[in-house]
Amino acid sequence: MADAIRFPFADPPAEGDATEAAPGILWMRLPLPMALDHVNIYALDDGAGWTVIDTGLDSRRGRAIWQALLAGPMRGRPVTRLVVTHHHPDHVGLAGWFQATGAELLMTRTAWLLARMLVLDVQDRPVPQAMQFWRRAGLSEAALARRAGERPFNFADVVHPMPPGFTRLSEGDRLEMAGRDWTVRLGHGHAPDHATFWSDDLVLGGDQLLPGISANIGVYPTEPEADPLADWLESCARLAAFARDDQLVLPGHKLPFTGLPFRLAQMVENHAAALDRLLDRLARPATAIDCFPALFRRDIGPAEEGLALVEAVAHLNHLLRRGLVSRSLGPTGAWLWERA
């Protein structure tokens, strides 16, 4: 891996500062309050103004950092276009804030609809569908009771209100940013209709193309029978046709890197190995929670349980779609999965 994937930049930019990742392209970071403690953002110099890629969460600290970036590395010039790669809060959180300053918002239709719907859907307690999803995954009665009494995470907690109106990005669209022509190519699995942008030796990869860490592939109460892992594997295979070793990938997290063909193959192989371990575990019936040790090969703490749960269900659903496992409801209402 040391030979196949290289990192041209040893260190990320400091908070409120920027690194020129390529001519006319600034790489910056905003903090996240989780184990993955940052999101990468990029500003592309269009002359009179900037095109910004992704935004970070909506928070007082995030807005203050943006003000420092605009006044400092971005030299007081306005953000005229905002391009959001996908609908997750760390990428779309300040889209509405930028729109209020006059920036044009560009997203895929699915990403915009999901973000707009979720920011308007504020819940004080979990809905019955969520409770059933967690029960089916194997949460204990104590954990279910605790969640039933807690306010769940809401997009509106960290995503600025989004006004109606956006410009749609679609597969194959062409954009000019920082004096370069970019082609839009969509990926799926981590988020539906996730936009990536390709310009000869540069790729803006969002969370579809990450080095070193795996993008979360999750199933949620909104679509409990989904198979996002199939979408992810298909996307990796399709995008591999455009990947070259010399392309500099500017990802949504971690460091910019080269070696994209190897990385795409590695991501597929990592999931294939995880599925094999999961099948071995399912020689005996198990819930999704029971599958954590086999799937992740490390301890999963309370802070990681939510993402681990949705990823475990995604892998189980994928095996079910392939006819490699069966499931039945156990006495507690949890699905018991078993190798077919």
C-alpha cells in the first residue's frame, strides 16, 4: 500500500488557514465533534469569486472559521457557487447560510431532496419505525428503553435552514471551475447520487473516494430492506474505468492522495473479506449486533454503535439479496440471521 497510495501533503491545513492543493484550488478543513474530527472543504478560484465544495456543519464555531477563511486565504472575494457532493450534514450543513449571501447551490436532485426533507423533519422522540428497526437489529430492552426516552439526532441541529431552489447536477454534466473543465460522475452506497468531479489529473472525491478509512455503508429505518453495499460495489467498479495512478484525489476526509485504481480495488476487497467473515460467523444464528466482532474486528463503543449497526445491517441485507443467508424473527423481535 505504501507504494500504491501516496500522500503529497504531509500535514493538513491549520484551522482558519488553507493549503493550495493545485493551482487555483485551496484545501481547508472544518472541525467535526466525533472520532472523525474534520471534513475537507475546497475553494476553487473563478476570478471574481469562488466555487466552494462542501461546507461543514452549521455551528457558531463553523461560521466563525468560515468568516476567517473568507477574509484571509479567500482574500475577501465572495462565494458565488456552492457545490455539495452529497446530503450528509458535514457536507451540506452551511448550504443555506451561503445561499443567503447569494451563492448558487449545485447538488444532485436526490441529495437536495433528502437534505431539504430531513432539515424540515424535526422529531422530539424516535418514531415507531425507528424503534422497530433497532429492535430488529438486536438492541437490548434496556437500550431500546433508553433510546425511546431520548431526543434523536435531527438534521436541523447542525444544518442551516435550506430555502427552495437549487441547480441540479446529473451524471455526465460538465462544469468549469478554477479554469478547468470537470465531468460529474455519480457514486452510490454511502449516499445516493453522490457527486464526484473529474478533471484530467484532479478528482474531487467527496466521501466516495477516501484514503485509508472506509466510508460508512448503512441501512436506516427510512429504507430497512435496502442494499446499499451492492450500490457501493457497482460504483467502485464503474469509477475504476476512469481512474489513473497519476490523478490527485481531493477527498472529503483525510489527506489528498494518488493511487486511485489501487484504492478502488482495495475498497472492494475489504468488503469482500468482511462478507466472508460474516458468513463464517453465521454458521450459528446471530443478530446484527452479535455480528459486530466478526465484521469490524475491534471493540465497538457507545459512540460508534449507531454507525456500526447500520453498516452491519447493510452487509446482512447484501448477503440476503444474494441468497447466502436467511433470517427469521426471534422471541425478542430481532432478526436472527443464519448462513443458508
